[in-house]
Amino acid sequence: MAHNAASLPPAPQPRRESAAPFPPERRQTLRHTYGALDLGTNNCRLLVARPADDGFVVIDAFSRVVRLGEGLAGTGRLSDAAIDRALAALSVCADKLCRRRVSLSRSVATEACRRAANGREFVDRVYRETGIALDIIAPEEEARLAMLGCHRLLEPGDGPALIFDIGGGSTELVLVDTDGSMPKIKSWWSAPWGVVSLTESEGRDFATPGERAAAYVRMRERARHAFRRFAEQLPADRSNLRLMGTSGTVTTLASVHLALPSYDRRAVDGLMVPADSMRAISQMLSTMSPDERADLPCVGGERADLVVAGCAILEAIMDIWPAQTLGVADRGIREGILRSLMARDGYAA
């Protein structure tokens, strides 16, 4: 659903609190170590960082595909296998948070836990077994954190800007005003389609390129329909549009665009890719078999069955927001959490 900026709730407080912020004269010598954990429908990701003069320095990180939302569309519940995968990854995160002596952290869960009938039960089990207090955040908070984490990479300009995050179970879109020093959210939208949910809605077993192309068209139309009401609220002036995406879909496609032999965050984060190139890559992937997609170095087996749904969502976004260039961000919710926590302690993160 869409909301105007005025209706956005204040940012929730982190679950685990530190002592009162240090006074300015002590911040150079006493600096917290911060943690940010994002448990999505497909991935579990952790960043551990300390403040620095130009933002923050990452001192540890972790990322694992857990497919927490696998099968959720059919059963309405998190499966035992998915829960076991997530708990194994979260145990690694808990160990890192402890070993790095993290003093303030926030851990969030998104669409899979929002939607699952046993989502709260899962969160309680995570706390009992790992000590991690997961906060199931609302879509608007997910959109806010994603924007906060990557807005600095927006293409310079004064045209309207749209930031999106294609997740595993949902896609968030944020229309931002960049006139001030800090972007303001003008409106946002959350659609119940992500790479896992859209893939499971359409299925995976298509024998021929023609069948795969037809399935791709259906997924793209499904996503475009989910964005329809948001599209009606977008500004009529379509000059100098700016568009930025943060997700595995856009970083994967950017890697294919660059023909990278293996993923390189330094080459991808902040890259500006012609929209036509992203469309061409999406169309190419949509007719390939899963094995053919898996053979591409920056797609691989983990993303081979899900990347096409991401392409369909991406093209639906570019249909309603026809920018000439797509900005690519390998950052998002975790970085947004870190910036929020550090700002609370007076750091210019």
C-alpha cells in the first residue's frame, strides 16, 4: 500500500540498547561497535561496523542464502527445513556479534516473517536459541531503511528519484525528494511480489524457450499490476528521472552487464547502467534454461531459478518509471540500520 511521508511512523527503537551516548569530546577515543542483521525471505545478512570520519568502516560481514520463505506461498507457514537453515545462519551471526563485542545492534525480519502464520513462533525460537531479538518490521520501515542505506549513490540531479528494493517476498518502492541535505520520503509502496514469491506463483518447470518467455510475460504483468495504484500517484513530469535499485537482482544483472568473471562489489556498487542494457539482459535470461543461467559466472546455481522473477519485477518498475539509467547499489537495509544507530549516538554516518 502507499503512504505519504506525513503518515510514516517514527523509526522504531533498537531492541538492544547501549548506555547513554558518549559526549562529543570522548567520541574519538570511545567508539561503539555496531551490528545490523537483515533476515529476508531469501537471504540472511549481517554487517558489523565502527564509526569513521566519512561514515563507517565494516569490520565483519556475513551473507548466506537461507530461503526462509521457500514454500510459504503454498502453506502459509515457514517450513521446518527453512527454519533450520535460518537458525544455522543466525547462529553464525550471533557468534560474530559476540566475538566482535558489538555494543549496539538491531536485527530485523521482513516479508516471510510478516506473512507466515508461525512467524512470531519462529522469532521466539530464534531468541531462545541464539539470543538474537528479531524485530519483524512493517513494509514502510523496510522501505525507509533501504532508502537510508543507499540514497548517497543516487545519480546527481534535480529530477524526481525512485529507489526500489526487490526482496525475496516483497518489493518496496520509495519516491524521494532530494532538495534538502537529507532525502525525504514523499510516498512509498510495498508489493507482495519478490523473487521467491513470484517464482513460486508461476512455477519453474518450462521445457522450451517459448514456454519460459510466456511465463516471463505473465510474471511481468503480475508485478506491473501490483504497482498500478502507485504508478497512478507518480509525478506526471517524466523528465530527468532518476532510478536506483538495491537487491541481488540488480547487482547480478550489473555483473552480467560488466561480464565479470566473478562478483566484485567494488565494480558494481554505485554503477550506472543504461536501462536498455538491463532490459536486454532480462530478456536474455528469461528464455534461458536454469542450467544455462547457472553457467553464467555471476548468476550461479543459487540464483538461477530466482533471477528471472527479479528481472520481471525490474522491468515492471522500469515500465512505470522509464529512467534512461539505472543506478545499482550493493547496500540497503543493513547500511540503513547502521546509519540510524550511529546517528542516534551523534555520529555523522
